[in-house]
Amino acid sequence: MKSNKFLKIALMVLIIAGISGMITKPMDVTLSNPKIANPWQFIVLGDTRQAIGYWVEEIQAYNTDNASCPIRAQMFNNIAANNPNMEFLIHTGDMVKSGGEQDDWDRYFEDIANFTAKNTSIYYAIGNHELYNYALGDGIYAPADEDFSVYEANVDLPGNERYYSFDYNDQVHVIVINTEEYWEGGDNGVFDITSEQLDWIKADLKSNTIDFVITVYHRPSYSILRVGRVTAAQEIRRVLEPLFVEYKVDLVFSGHDHYYYRTQRNGTTYIVTGGVNEDLAVDGDRSEWQEGDVYFSDYHYCNVTVNEYEGQVNLTIDTLIYDPETDTTSKADTITISSNNTSSSSSTPLYQIPIFLGLVLYCQHRKVSKK
């Protein structure tokens, strides 16, 4: 009799605990009425520098007068007008033609003045043109000084401004990497990343607690432009891709190649967006192309929407082609990516455990009573 009484009391306690847990359980995670976080947007684009110039037969050289970049001004105006709710903008590098020339920066900020007037944050990655410490001219496409001083004087970014990271809305972790520190043997040599930056990247990835991880850098990990660019891309991923695989990086944005290219490798989506430039490029080496890749050579930018459903962070990237003649955009590519790091949402809620135990005890009690 005492054992039966004990079972009845235990049963009642477990059932009450389970019901109590159900009542106090936050309503935003019930399976019948899941909370969908309000979506928010940000923009990604790259390579806004002026054209290198045009060949002048009389002097057998390029005319590289510092000038504004009309397509740059038009596209930033269009983005500002049509994306009023964007939280920030990410720039994949090559903001200006000659990063060591303050004149180029002044014209850049003039061209994007309508955008910056909205006080929307811009996060920059360093491009190779940010290294050029004097005006390009006389047909010389610059030896690059490894000096970021003029760049640093014109930006206001976290960390040391050359590489840094930030979290947004507890949903995305963004790591901005500097692929210009450094190249041994020139642009197509060996990517000899500094130990300081590499150690920082490893430490940042290891300490990150946000599910969706994005990395941003200028030179792409995958290229279809030409042989030299494909070789340089192999160098980039030799250094970085093992880390991306180990820490399950979800998405990579790059620039450098003046087109749009999307590919997925080893669980990571790679997007090259270098479409705000007078000198658009065309593909010339598809030796590493794979089925499912997407490419086009048009003015463009990426509009990214972040949403969360039952703890799963999803990013939808709509890539919009810009028509400068009509000042309109049209969707050319879209993809939705879910975080590689989100734990399964199918685990048993804690409040169900006491109810389950209570039912087990009840069945056991009934069995004993019948005997």
C-alpha cells in the first residue's frame, strides 16, 4: 500500500512539474506557433574604383586623370533610394583606383555622398588598389607600396581596420580578412599571410558563438577570369579554406574579378561580387568551373535578407543587375543559405521529460495494481 501511495504522489509531482513547465515555456518557441524573427537586410558590393584610363596614341600612355566614376555614383544613389531599411553595407575592396592618393578618396566620397548622408555603416575589406601609394600613370600599372596609411585615414572600422570582425543582431558573425598582407613574388606569387593575422583569424573563429559565419576579403578563393587569377585563388584557399571547413564558415564574399560568380565548395558558398566598376570583365578560364556555378558580367550588387525560424538562421541573397540607362534593377540570381552550425531543433523540450516519466510511472502503477 505504501508503495502504491508513493507512486501516486510521484506521479502527481511529475505531471504537475510537466504542466508547470508547459505554462512557463516561452510561447515564441512552441512548435504550433513558431516565432519568425523580423527579417533585416544588408548590401554587399565591390570594386568601385575608377577605370584605369584610356590609351592615348600621341603620348603612347594611359590617361589616368583622377575622375569621378559615374556608374559608382549612380549605383550608390539607386541603392540608397531603393533599400531604405538596410542595416549596413559591406564593400569587398578596391574602393578607389589609387589608394595612396587622397584625391581619389575625395572623389569616392563625393560620388557616394547621398548614400553616406543616410548614416548607414560601411564595412570595408582592403583591395589591391588600396595599396597603390601614388597615382597610376604613364602606362605603368603600379608597383604597390605596402602602406595602408592613406586607407586607414579614410575609414573608421573596428579593430586595427585592416582586418576585424563584428556580430550583428546575435545572428551573423562577419570576419573581414586582408588578402593584401602579403604576396611574396608579386600578385601571382605566394600568399604569405602574416602570422599575426592568421593567428587572429584562428582565434576569432574559435571564440565565435554566433551560428551564421560570413567571411569577407578582396581576392577570391575561386576565379574563372584568367590563368593568373585562378592560380592566385588557389593560393588564397590554400591558406584559408582549411579553416573555413574546420569552423564551418557558411558564406564568403569577395571581389577583385569584375563580374558575378557563385559557387559552393566543401559546404561553403563563395560569391564574387565586383560589379560596380567601369571595367567589367568576362570569364576566360573555366578550368575550375563546376556544375551549378552561376556567372554573369553586368553591373550588380547583392541584397542580403537575414531571417530566423525555430533557431535556424537563414540568409537569402538576391543579386540585382543594374541598368544605368533606366536606373532600374532586375533580379539575376537568388539563393537561400542555412547556417552550418545550428544545432538540431528536433530535440525533446525539457518540459516534456517529467510528463514522459509520469506516464511511465502511471503505466507501471497500473500494471502492479492489476496483479
